[in-house]
Amino acid sequence: MPVPSLRFSLRRVAAVAALLLIGAAVWFFLIRDEGSDSVAAEKAGKEKADRERVSDDPLVREMSVAEQAEQVLMLGFEGNAPDAPAVAELSGYDLGAVIVGTENWAGLDPGKKLVGALSAGEGTPPMIATSQEGGIYRALPDLPPDMRALDVARSGSLEQARSWAQATAQALASAGFQLNLFPVADVATLDSPLAGRAFSDDPAEVTALTRESLEGCEAGGIACAPLHFPGLGAASQDTADGPATISSPLPVLTGRDLLPFAEVAKDAPAMVLSLGLYPDFNAVVPGALTPGIATGLLRDDVGFRGVAISDDLGVGAVKGTYSAGEAAVRAIAAGTDLAQITSPEDPGEIIESIETAVKKGDIAPERLAQAAERVIEMKRELGLIDG
């Protein structure tokens, strides 16, 4: 019997090796991919189940963590034209709100076009907000009101307070706005940093005028958010300039400064939370970033169920200690629903900070979803979202 040659044996070995390599390639590209697809599908299913667990709102359930993070931000921008680069940038996000300031407002006609551009994104529309308090304290100088809150209080007329707020609301609504950070509900003396912006130093008078103003807002077709819960009238300085301490002990704070906010808590669609320092809660962390204020006092004690908006997290009271992303994370974790940053350097970085905080456990998924739910529900009530 002939013995196979060495060359023939080597060829057979090479053929077998080639078949093994082909089989391995088939496994790698087909069977492995099927396994990867299975793992990916399992991961996607878990993520969906997690979203369903943390939210009862069908719209919020379908959002990723990043999309929920976008909904809990109220951002400002640079530019005053519809084609400004910052306007295009913001339209790429599904933000909870966009705030228009004095530097963005070139007058009513161009302003309407700007607001239209801000509202024209493909996703969930943002609320368009501004801060139109009155007199020199208004972001849009060619729109009402001409009178300051202090002037309204001196008139002694509750009816005037209502008509003052209603005329303001109607003008803003006709320009395309849905939200005004107004009125200032702080109890403030004439030597307060808020003098002129506030109605009075009389808690009863401020309470009555705040209630009438909110009724005027509703009649004028716009949502209003009184500020600055739980009271900033006794602040040591303006929070725009730096850290401001409200040294009033808790009994004084709740028996005076808190009264106007407590009176309207059941009816106000939103409230702006103070960035003052309240030693009875936390002597070094601003109010909107403090759970004892943003959750304990606002929700548990006062019973507010609307949207809690932080005051501008880019001001002196905050930026010396926290970056915009850090401040937004702390505010949301504490119980704030809408983090306001009027001059964000990088919106994407802020959104990423919130995402990372959820992954690390610094913000509970349920807390982020709850904040997004409140913002989405407010948009529904304003007619921005169906259902």
C-alpha cells in the first residue's frame, strides 16, 4: 500500500485548518452577533422597565435620562435674532424652558420672530419665559408694566394690582410667551436689596397683592411664578452680587416672609426658589439647592404641587462655589424641578452633568423623572403638549 507523501499530508492539514477558520468566522459574525443583539435587547428592555418604574407619565417614560435632563432646564442664550447661532443650538435640545432677557430683545416685532424661532423645534416645545416685573425691573422695556410693584402697592388698590398683572400677561401672551417670573412676593423694607421690586414691608399687604396679581396673570392668559420662596426681603445683599444670608430665625421667616407664598401655593403654577442662605436650614448652601427648603418646606409644609424653578444659578451667590452643571445637579437633587441658568456656556455639558449624577446615584432616577413630569404637565396645561 502506498504511503501518502508529506506534501499531501500538509495540504490536508491546511485544508482542515482553513475549514476551522471559516467556521470560526461564521460563529464570530453570526452567532456572536446574535448573542450581542440578545444582550442589547435585554439591556434596552431593562432600561424601558426602569423608566416605567420611575414614572407614571407616558411621555416621560419614553424619554432617556438625557431627554429628561433637557426637560428640567431653563436656559438663556446670546443673540437677539432668529438666526443667531445660540438659537439654533438651543433648538437642538428639548428644553423645559428658554428665558428671554433684555439683551435678547430688540423690540416687539423682531422679538416675536425670535420667540417663534425658539418655539419651532421638532421635539417637545419649550416654555418661553421672561422676567417682566415692572418699571425699570423688566426684561422687555417696550412692553408693560410701566409701574413697579412698589408703585402698585402705594396706589392702595387691589383692583389695580389685578389689572396691572393682567395687562402685562396679555402683552406677553400676544408676543408668544407662556411664563413670567413675576410677581416678587418678598416682604421687603426700603433698605432691602429688593426695595422697589417688592410690594411692601407689610406681610398682609404683600399677600393680598400677590394673590390679586396671580389672578390677573391667569386672566391675561399666561402662567406666573412668584419669587423668591421662602422669602428674600431680609437678605444681606442681592444674590446677583454674591452670597446673601437671611438671618431671620425660622419662626420669623414662617410668620412673615413665607405668608404670601403659602397663600398662593394651591393656585400658583410655578414658584421661583431663592438662592439666599438660610442658617436654620443650611448656612452655606443656597435655598434652591437645599432639600430642607426645596422639598421639606415647599412641598411637605406649604403643600405646593406646581413647578419649582431655581433663581438664576449663574449669579454671584452660586458661581463662586459651583459650576453651572454642579449647581443644576444639586438643585434637581434637592427638589427643584427647573434649573434656571441665563448664561450657560455649554448646555450639553450641563445635560451631561445631570446624566452622570443619575448614573452615580447623586440624583435618584425617580427624582429626575418627577421633575420632568411636573414640567411636562405644566406644558400640557399651557397647551404646548396635547393631552
